Amino acid sequence: MQLNCQKMYVLRQAKSAEKILIKEGYEADIEIQHSNQELGPGSGIVLWTEGKSRVGGSSIGEPGKRAELVGQEAVEELLYHISRNAALDRYMGDHIIPYMALAGD
């Protein structure tokens, strides 16, 4: 029963994200992955774009947080980066610094 509830929660996250993306005019191909190595309760969703630049959005589920809200938060973050034509999302900014330093002038 517990596993089925977890799967349903994750499915609701994905469906919520997909519904919003489609409403905003984007294609959505969301793949659901499950791990048996979880460290605690909760779940997460990570979305990203494919194309000229890859930006992402994510959200973490936790006990008491509605699955639909988790999906919505991830989409809102993704759409924020898309709407600004961002080349990098907030997580990539600090990762690219060493490569910029190696590139030099």
C-alpha cells in the first residue's frame, strides 16, 4: 500500500507539471523514475529544457505538501528561466566558473 501511494504521489506531481506546461504552449515529455535507495520520506521533481540551452526547474516534496504544488513549483521555476532567455539556470551559474577561468581571455 505504501509503495502504491508513493507512486501515485509522483504521478500527480508529473501530471500537474505536464498540464501547466501544455497550457503554457510547451511540449512535455516527463519520465518518472523511482529509486529504492531513498534516504527519507518525500520526493522531488526535476524538469529541464532541451535545445540551444538547457535550463531547469525543480521542487521537493515533503510530508503534508500536495503533489500538485510540487509539480507547479518546478514548472514555475523552469518558466522563469525560459521567459528570460536564460543561458544558465541558478544551479549552473557556480558550476561554470571553473570552465570560464580555464578558458582565459
